[in-house]
Amino acid sequence: MRRTLRLGGRGSKLSRVQAALAAEALSAIGFETAFVSITTQGDRDRTSSLRTIGGQGIFVRAVEQALLDGEIDVAVHSAKDVPPTLAEGTSLPAYLPRGDVRDALISRHGVGLLELSPGAKVGTGSRRRAAQLLRLRPDLQIADIRGNVDTRVRGVETGSVDAVVVAAAGLQRLGAAPSELLPIDLMMPSPGQGALVIQCRSEDTDRLTAANHEPTALAVSAERAMLRALGAGCSLPLAALGGMRGGEVLLAGRLLSADGTERIEIQRSGEDPESVGTEVAETLLERGGRKLMQEDKSS
């Protein structure tokens, strides 16, 4: 008899699509699932800046707590939303095969980033995206907007912004098309972008590892190790992209000033994702990242 697991996730349309992908992966290793919708702080407060209301973990903490309280058995998250340090008593036993890692531009007239009018207003709640946009187009006005994909796209349709930048993987999972997919050299993604990860209580880890996609797990683990090594005090625009090459983990990390005028980029490879991520972080700090962090805190 197949056991039914209560699968927790956010209640948005995209989150439900992602939960269906997790359910499919769990079904392949012998588990049925029943979806449980959980409202997070990030869902309740859709106007405040992410930086002011708790940053990366605001879309995860309520789901983690439901897991620890026994209200759900497993959770599914966008890997980019998961803080580098997990709640005690939980683990990440399985990453699903990674989707498109790129960012996507949606503009009012369907034009690309370089074709936007001078001084165009581009919406994003991400400091990483804002800094990389300004590095390429310092004339742009950056509007701090949040909400699910539909809400952000509606801002373009109503004219409150000329364009928005969102994760390509989310658009594709919703069956939507962007105006432009932004090249990685211009817009390096957030650590974990494009990947979905299953979280469980630590004692259940071994039962779920059969669902793990190892190339994705190794790449994202290196990205998360870099994030962890930079420390909780790092609020600078940070980008990373891991991959596999010849049996080794390859990781590129990028740290920018808030206005995009300064950029530090490091690439390293090795067999152990934790070591590679730590080395990239330490080198970023040595090459000027520590100075950027100090300047950002005092601004």
C-alpha cells in the first residue's frame, strides 16, 4: 500500500504547479501526496520590501514550522527562497531537475531590455536584478514591486511600470512567454534559481533521497554554500550559478554594489560543492566584497 504524504506549499498558482511537479517525483518513488496550502509572511505582506520584512526566508518559515509541528510531512520550495541555514530538525533530501536558470523581461510593447525607452521604469523587488539592470542601463528607474507573477505582470499591463523582470522558470511553468530571456552574462541568476527542492523532517531523509536529481543537487549545494559562507550580514546584490563539468562542480559567483557600478566575479571548480562554494565566497570577499559590504551597511 502506497503511503500518502501531506505535501505543504504556498497557495499561489505557481506554487501549486510546483507542488504538482514534486508530487510527480514523489509518486515515482512510491508515495501518494495530498496538497496542503500554507500562507507565509511574504504572501500576507505584498507591499513591503523583502529586505525590511525578513529577506529570503519569508516565503519558507511558515512552511518549515508546519513541517516541524507535524501538520505536513514534506514541503516543496523554490530553492532560491530557502535560506542557507535550514530550520533545525529538517533537511533537503531531494532536488528536482532544474528548470531554466535565466531571468526574463516582460515589457509593455514586447521589446527587449536594450530597446526600452530612456528612463523606463522597470519593476523588481530583487537587489540582484536591480544592480545588474543598472549596470547595463544606468538610465533606468527601478520600481520596488512584489507579489506573485500575475500581480507583477499586471503592473506592466496597467502601465504602472514599463517592464518587469521575473524568473524564466516560473513563467515557463505557468505556460507564459516573456518579451526577452536575459543572457546569463548580463543577468546572472540568484543562488538556487530555477530549482525546486523537497524539505522534510530529518528522520525522514533516507526515505526520500531516491527522488533526488544529483546534478541539480550538487550545483545548487555549491551555490548555497557560497551564500552561507558570505554570512547573514551580506545584503549586497549577489548572484551565482553552479554546474557540472567533467565530474567536477563548477561555480561562478558575482557580487555587486547596489548601483551596479562595481562588480566582482569569481569562478572555481572542485569535487566537493561545499568547498567550492566556500572558496568562491572567500575569494569574493578578498577581492573587494568585504569593502562593498561595509560601504553598503554605512549607506
